Amino acid sequence: MDGFSYEFEFGFRTNCGLDSFTTQGEDDLKLEVLDGLLDDIDEVDDFHAANDLSTVCDDFLLDIEFTEKVAKFDCGPVEGSHLGNSSSESHSPGASGSNVAVGMSDSSITALESECKNDSLEKMVNCELHGTFKSKCEYQAPDMEKCPSSHDMDRFDELDSDDNVLLSSILSKCKKRVKSTVLGTKVKRLRKPTKRYIEESSDLKPGSLMRGQNVSTATLKDKHPKVTPCNGSSKGSQVASESWLRGGRLKKRSPILGFESDDDIFSSDSDDDRVRKRKSKIDDRRKNQRMWTLSEVMKLIDGISQFGVGKWTDIKRLLFSSSSHRTPIDLRDKWRNLLRASYAHQKNKGEVDPKHAMRSLPKPVLCRIRELATIHPYPRVPYSKKCNGDTDSSRHPIKAKSAPFSSHGRNLRTTIKEQ
DNA sequence: TTTAGGG
DNA sequence: CCCTAAA
């Protein structure tokens, strides 16, 4: 309890000190200023809720700056400082409290800070820190005019319990953000932090002092070890694309998966679980995906020419019995795609987009697909793929299906093979 | 269950 | 590749 007021006191004094305030303030003004700070913090949270990573980073930087200032004040001239090197000392004026807690959290924070200083990002961080923090102070300027002097601040611990609740709430937020944002530098979080912060604030607002205190200090310590490898080398997403020799759409979605690792780190609430579930679903889906080989396509075409379009179960049973994957539905889907491809190919007059050249089928196969399509029109194929007059008669959707074993099909097959 | 169609 | 509705 006391520890929080102390820490906050320092943060507060820090802000004042930056602006070189010496004005003597009224006691009742303290609460006003505190309210201002609290509002500011809430604003920041709301801001997160509606913004992207950049704002998160800014705030993170601010937090680090905050801790830095606190650390500096440890050895600073401020009279009555209870922090820093003397974290073990217990001569806190009017404080009957657990200085143990104070020492713990302080050291944790400063440790985080020092570790991050080893980070390759240090320079950039410090650089942006100043700008961010500066603007922050300017923004607070109006309230700071009434900022109490350090003398007043020394009497902070005399505030009643309500004030302490308020203070601890604020402090908890600050510390939590320091923790999570420090981790964030490693994983490059995007959307996650937002909800998290919202939940946290709503959690702490009720003012359960003990709860907030425990959470802030405990989690801070727990997470600490993970921060240690603060090397900029580790990029959050090593989307082990091991098993993906797949094509287009897979690549499209992989960026989303890139943030899976960070979900693992912050898996503590239902939201994370939900996201993870959704992703694993996508994963499973891909896991079953198998690239169609040319031989498979040939088999499929053979089957269609034998049984006709729509007899997917038969084709599967006779020609794909060996391959456990490739359900009848898969066959149908593939055929649908083949038709589409052949149509596109035909549309382009044989010119293949270099980008798709790799995936395009051999000309003979395409020809065969086209011919098959005329004989066994697939229901609702994107426009008449058969405008080449030759077999306009077969344009009628109703039929071929019922007349599978067309010798026609066999002829087609042989002709293709001969080519 | 199988197929068609949409996502 | 998956899901769903219809047959």
C-alpha cells in the first residue's frame, strides 16, 4: 500500500521536476492533479483501443522514460526519497508499510530498464523517448501549473485510504504497461494490447487494492525472465512454413499466423483462446491440403471421361481408392477448378501469365479438359466455355451426366495420349 | 449419402 | 479445402 504511494510520488515528482515547478500548492490540489493524471492514463488506454501499434509503442516509450526518471531520482537531490539504492531502508516518513514490496517492484522495473538498454534498439528508443515524453509533459502543462512542490509531495503518504486506492490503481497500470510493452518490443504486438489494457483497467478500477498490488508486482516478476533475451534478433514470427509447399492463398494468410507466438505469451484470457482457436482451425484446414499432382489430374480426367461428370464417388472409388485424402468432393472441386483454369487459358488465347506458368497445366491436358467440358458440361460453369462452335450441341446442361460411358470420352483420352 | 454451390 | 442445403 505504502509502496505504491511512494512510487507514484516519485513518478509525480518526476513530472513536476521536468517542468521545473516550484510553486507551492494547496493540499486539495493534489487530488485535482491526481485526477488529471488518472484521466490522462485513461485517455491513453482509450487511445490504444482505437489505434494501432504506433501508439502502443509511443506509450511504451513513455513508460520506459517514466521508469528511467524514477531511477534517476533514486540518486537525485530530491529530499525524502525512499527509492533506489535504499530500497531496503525502511525510514519512510509516516509509512508503516511493507517496504519489501516497494523494493521488489522497483528493482524489477529498473532491471527491465537496464536490460532493455542492452537492446540494439536502445538508441532509437531513447531518441523517441524524449520526443514522446516531452509532448506528454506539454500536454499536461495546464494541470502542472498547480503541481504541488516536492514538499507537498512528501506528505503524500498522509492521504487517506481512498487516495491510496487511487494511487495504487494508477501505479498498477503504469507498471503493467511497462511489463507488457517491454515484452512487446520483442514480439511486435499489434492488436492484442488494446483489449488487454481495457480489461486490466476495468479490473483495477474497482479498487481492490490487494488484488491490483499482487497482480502488478507478481506478474512483473514472473514475466521478467522472459524479457532477459532482449536481443533485437528475435523476430516474433518465424511462421515455420515447413509444410507449406502450397500455393497462393496460403501465402496470403500466413501474415496473420505470424502473430501466433505472441498469443502464446499472453494467453491468459478468453480472448486469446478464441483467437488461438480460430487460427488452429485455419491451420488444420491447411494441414489437410494436398497439392494436386499432374498424375492425379490425369486420373481425374480419366475418371470423368469414364463415368461422367458428377460421378465423383465412383471416380473416387475406382481411381483414387489408394489415396485416402481426395474425397469425392475434392475431386469435384478440382474439376471445377480445372474447368475454370481451362476457361481462363482459353480466354487468354494460350498466353500464360508468367507468374502462373509454373502452375499451368500441360497443353494436352488443357485440351482434354476443354473437350471433356463440352461433352460433360459441368453445371453452372462460368459462362460457356464452349463457344468454339464445334460441339455447341453438347451445351445442354441436362444430359451427359446420365450418359457416362461415352466412347467419346475414351477417344478423347487416346487422342490426348497420342499427342 | 451424395451432389451442387458458395465461401 | 470447408460448409451447407437439397435431393
